[in-house]
Amino acid sequence: MTLLRAMENLADAKVSQSKTVGKLDANLTLGYQRLRINNTVKFNYLVFGLKFILPQRNRNRSAIEASVLSKHATEKRRAFGELVVRKEVAKAYTIYNSAVRAKEIIRVGVVDQAEKNLEVVRQTYELGKNSLLAYLDEQRRFIDFRTSLINAELEVYIARVEVLRASQAPELIVK
């Protein structure tokens, strides 16, 4: 964004320059020169000049208008860039919030219940009401649910990094 602001300042300067070029300007130069070829030959010069810059008939209107249009285009580019950044940040926050909610649903609603189910199946196995295969099958399901919780935690982490990237957080700048 600072680059776009610098480009806007440059456009302002170009508008000012175009307006300045369209005005009457005069320069006066005065100088003295002394030329010595040898001890007997000496020349002294007094140099003066007057320079007028006359504006064109339209007072440089076309250059001023072009500079103003360039400035407006730069302002629009900056506004567009700001909108894109806002959209990226909002999108990253939405993804992050969704990932956090999904992780909590898996943690509370699925993994906790699967852990209780595993405990019940283990107790029924110890009492002899269930087979070892049923207990191992329930344990495999529990491990699958824990794996999905780990994947959800990874998604939360990735979404958080994306939020930091979109908002240009200083934590991501490597020095």
C-alpha cells in the first residue's frame, strides 16, 4: 500500500509540474569571464542573458488534464488494492473461524463420545460380553477420530497462518 501512496504523491507532483510549465517564466543570467592567454593578451567578458518561457496558447491544458487523469487512475488503483486486501483478510478470518468451529465439533462431539464408547466396549470385553476383535475395531475407530481431530487442528493452524499472511503481520517477516 505504501507503494501505491507513493505513486499518488508522484501523480500530484506531475499535476503541479504541468501547471507550473503552463505559466509565464523568465530567467536572468549574468556572468563575468576573464581569459588570460599570456601576460600581454587578456580578455574580459561580461555575459548577460534574459530568457522568457512563454506558455503555449492553451496554457498546457492537455498536459494538465493528462496528469489529472493519471492521478485519478492512481487513486483508483490504490482503492482497488485496499479492497483486495480487505477481501483477502475477511476471507482468511472466515476460513479460520470455520476451522475452529469444525475442530471444536470434532473434539467435543466426536472424539469425546468415541472415547466413552471405547471405554464401554473395553468394559464389556473385560466382562466377557464382547470379543477382542470388537474391542480392537472400536479402538481403530477411536484412533481414526483422533486423527481427524489432529487434521482439524492442522487446518486451524494453516488458517491462522493465512490470516497473518493476509494482514501482513510482522510475525511472518523473516529478518
